[in-house]
Amino acid sequence: MCAADIFAQKLVTCGVSGALTGIFSQILHGDEQIRERAITFLSTKIRVLLVEDLLPKDAEEELVALCKKVRYRVVQKIQSIWPLLVEKVPCFDRVV
């Protein structure tokens, strides 16, 4: 089942909050292909919902919390390889 199908199913059965939780679960725990599809799907759908002001306030708060969770996990992973990047990639110190 692809991310779009899961999102639509969750939206019907669990509401917006459940759908967001399901998609972000795929981003955090899915393989690379699933993660990429979920991010692409989410970014296009959320953009529409936000631009057209269709996302309920509680769903906005849930979205922010889930984005923070994903950001925190990504930062942790990057920080774990940071010393190696600085040591092995000569131009990396200019990025910082």
C-alpha cells in the first residue's frame, strides 16, 4: 500500500491527526523509498491544505509537533557523523 492510499484511509478512519501520525510514522520508520514518497506526498498535500486554510488548528499543532520530532531525529543522525565529516571532507568546514 502506498503512502497516498494510507493517507486517504487514515484520513477517513482516524481523522487528520491520525493521517498525519501515519505519514510521519512512515517517514521515521519506512525504508528509503517509502520515506521519500511519504515526504513528497505530505509536502504537496500539506501545502494545499495550508494555502487554502483547510487544516484545522489542532491538526496544525500536531503537524508542528511531528515535524519537530522528525527534525530532532535527523539532527541526531547528522550529529553522530559530524566529526567524521569534518575530518574526512576537506571543504566541510566551510559549510559550518
